[in-house]
Amino acid sequence: MKRFLFLFFISTFSIAEDDEVTVDPFISTNRIVFEISDDLDTMILRPVAEIYRDVTPRFIKNSISNFFYNLSEVDTIVNQLLQGKIVLAGQDSLRFLINSTIGIVGFVDVATRVGFERHDEDFGQTLGYWGVPAGPYVFLPVIGPSTIRDSLSKPTSWFLSGNLSVSDEEAKIFINLIDAVETRERLLVAEKLIVGDKYEFVKSVYLQTRNDLVFDGEVEDEFLTDLELDFFSADPLLNQ
């Protein structure tokens, strides 16, 4: 979470560095899709997420978040194996087992409390790890910001995450709706950090975040490394 907030912060400094022709050759179409999606979000999804935030007790929201995090563990474990991260795959397999049993199907994050940190891997990150280039930036209906590489990888991660592997159609629709609202609610705080051109800001943050995940948080630029240290040390709340 701290690194995600940091990427929000530094994105304002790096938007101008992007080669727009290479990174975003479909910018005209992307902006149209973005504007339509943003309008629909403003009219429907965001109000629902705000109601969910205001009326749902914190422990219930945390439990629902934990449930969906637990569903995504299988995706993480499979992709850790594909990337040769055997030790992490073993640790996260134990994490999944603990939370799926003692943690009541993942609603209680027991594993974190006993020292098993949560990780995040998906097939898009695996393709990046294998050296597959991200390709052009695209903004997709419903899905949101992506790249060609991440777009092609999403069906695999959706299936492994468990949301699409549910056989009952009504249950599948319900789970995905709750997942969408829960995810949108978690973004309510982050969106307050948006400055300037919203489209460019979202694009920059997405591309940097994905790059950060592919390379496991290794920052090659010394300036960004120093800036990150200053950012975290300046706000003790981010270091909790």
C-alpha cells in the first residue's frame, strides 16, 4: 500500500517523460472510452461504493476484502511457480491453507497475523518477468487501464482467481458485483490524490504500478529511490 501511494505521488513528475506515440498510440480512442467509463462510474459505481463505505461496518468490509484476497491466492501461487519463486509459492500456499481453514474461507486473515505476508502475482506480471513487452497502453470498457500484454493475460488470471470458475451463474454474477463494489470502495481514498489531467494521471500511475510489480519493487533510478525514502519518512502514517 505504501508503494502504491508513493507511485501516485511520483507520477506527477514522470508523465512528461512518456513517449506518447509509443506508450499510447490509441490515445484518441482511449480518451473516449475513458470519458464514457468515468461518466458511468460517477453516475453508478462510485455512489454505490460510497453507500457501501458509509453503511458497512469496518469489520465486515475487512472480511469481504480478505475473502477476495484469499480467492486471488491461487493466481499468485501459480504465477510464482511460473516465475521460479518456489519459496514464495510454498509460503503463500501455507497462507492460502491457513486462511481457507482457520480463517473461515478467507474472511479472517489469520496468516498475516502469524507472519505470512501477502504477495500479489498475476499472469501479466509473469509475462513481463519472461520478457514479454507491455505493448501499447489501452483503456478498456469495464476493465479500465491496461496494456496489450495485460489485456491478453487477464482471462487466465480471472480463472485462477476463482471469480470465473464458479459454476453457478447467479453466484458468479453476485460474487463479481461484490468484487467490483469492494474494489471501487478501496479506491475512494486513493482518487483524492489525483491532480491535473485525470486521464494522464491514471495512465501514468497504472503503467508505473505494473512496472513496479513486474520488477518486484526494484527502483533502478537513484533519484526515485531517494524520493521514495523522503516520501515515507515525511509521513509516519505511511510507515505503520
